[in-house]
Amino acid sequence: MEKIIIRAFGDKNWIGGIYYSRNIVFQLMQNKHLSDRLVVFTSFENRHLFDFAKEKICVITCKGRGKRENNLELLRYLIKHKGGYLYPGPRLEKIPNFIKRCFGIKPIMWIPDFQHNYFPEFFSEKQLINRTLEFEYKGNNRAPLILSSNDSMNDFRRFYSQTKRNVYVMPFVSYIEDIIYKIEQNEYGILEKFNLNGKKYACIMNQFWQHKNHKIVLEALKKYFTKNPHSEYIYVFTGRMSDERNQKYIEEIKSLFNDSILSGHICLLGFIAREEQIAIMKNAEYIIQPSLFEGWGTVVEDAKVLDKTIILSDLSVHREQKNEKCILFDPLNSDELEQILEQENEIDHQCDIRNGLKKMYNYAERYSKVFERVIEEY
């Protein structure tokens, strides 16, 4: 039976990519028709993310230290083992089709989102060209293509192909169960490290890219604390204060953070470990996800597992992804967000993580059946 090889490479420039691979591994492990066939190929720096799977499936750590070395090692494995299904499949146009057929290499493509089609101003000219070429290749290729939401499917049909047939929608859950149990031993220490013990706070857990829309949150907070200067609520931000695509935006965000009205009310932690991130989310009153664009947001899935209230930008994909604890707001309207903050800061929020974990397993098994169908129809 042919193996299903999951490519789990990635770095801090797009941490969501490696988390996606981890989530997919967990998801496919919930399917009895797929789990015995799984092989994970990961890089040295990311190997610990798959400790949860090592006793149940094959996890291979590449010996190299770079993307090119890792991909070559993966290709050698495919050739040695007479191929297999490769997900997420890279662009293999440089490898002749007869070689791929000869060695049984069957890539399955994935596109996370179509942000550059809506916000080209957030990308350099080179990035726009590369993304367009890559997506056109995946749209015109015979290999199956997986998208994470129906919203992304609509975008794919609009921008790239009306006719490609083997396109599938497979959402994903966020697998954080092992992290939840791990942080229980040091939860107090993590909160103490960031001076959050015993404090009421909400959090915003995104990289500082322009489409993540931190600006609207800071504008709403300035209005809220102008009205409520003695509020003890703290707003915790994580993520790298960097965006190579738009340094001017980063300078604007830094200026907003330095506003005297927000002094003492906000906490900027930078890029932190995943365990620290989950511990902070777990103890937050609620989470704000203000993005202007998403494919299928990991932060939302994290919050659903933790059974948290989420103040969520009103996007079509978020309407698709939300649960009963999500509150939608116009991501361009700071007044509306400020009013929601007023309301939520008067509430003692409750959560049931056991219920969140149960739903995580149920949805993971359900979503995995899409991948099973992809394999069957290949």
C-alpha cells in the first residue's frame, strides 16, 4: 500500500505553515484507513513538533539544515521507496512527468489562501509574480488540489480555474492537546514570566503583517481606555514586529503602541514559544482575531479547542469557521469593536476545555475523510 508522505518543513518567516503540517498529521492519524500509511518528513529544527506522533507513525528527521537539502533527501526517499502520495506537494515541474510516473510520485497540492489577489499592495512585485505562477501551476496541474475552506474554493474558481475537477475542501483542526497537558506543569511559571498572573487580560496572537489588522485593535483600545482610564484589563500582543513587505506599516504600528493613553494597558511579548502562546491563550478572558484576510485561521482553531470567546472580524471565511462563542465585528470599524470590548469586559468568561478537545477529535476525523476521498479518486 502506497505511503502518504507529509512534508513538514518551515521556519519563523511563516510559522503557520509548519503548524499546518502538524495539524494535518494529527488529523489524518484519526482515520483508520490512512494512519498506517503516514510518513512525516520534517526538518531538524521542527522535529519536536511531531513527538506526539513518533510512537504511532514513521517520523523522519532530515539530516540537512536547508530547504534544498531537505527536499533532495525527500526526493531520494520517494525514489527508493517507489514513490507515494506527497502532501503538501511542491512544484515538481522541473522533474519530467515520465520520471514522476516511473517512480510513482503522486503530489497532492495545497493553497492556503488567495490574499495577494485581494491585497496586492501587501506584496512586493517579485512575490506577486511568484505566487501567481505557483497558483497557476497548481491550478493547471493534473494533481489534486486541497483548499482549506469553501471561501478559498470560491476564490480559486474566480481567479484561477473554473474547470479543474479534482479540487477538494478540507478544513483542519488545531492539535494542541499535548501542549495543554505539558503546560499544566509550568503554567504558573509562564504567566509569571510575562507578569500576567492574577490579571484580567485579552490577547491578540498574530504576526504583525498588515492584513492581520492590528491597527483597528489599537484604535479601538485607545477609544476604550480614553473612556475607561482606570480599567485593569490588559491586552497582550504576540508575534514578530516585522513585515519585510511593508516597513512603513510597522513604523505606524509602533507609533500607535507608544500612545500615552495605552501606557500600562498593553503588553507586547514578541515572538514566543508555542507552549507559552497556548498558556497565555488558555488563561485569557477572550481572544481578538481582527484579520482582513484568512484562509482558515489557526488562531481561531486554537481558541475553539480552548473553548474561548473570540471577537472575530466579519469575513466570509470566519462565518464558515466560527462557533457559538464567536462575536463578529466589522474589521474596518473601531467604534464597533470598542463597544464589544465594553460589553465583554463586564463578563466573567467561562470555558470547558474537555468539550473543546472532544469537538477537536470529532472534527479531525470528519475532515480526514476528505483526504481519504482524494486518495481514492487519484
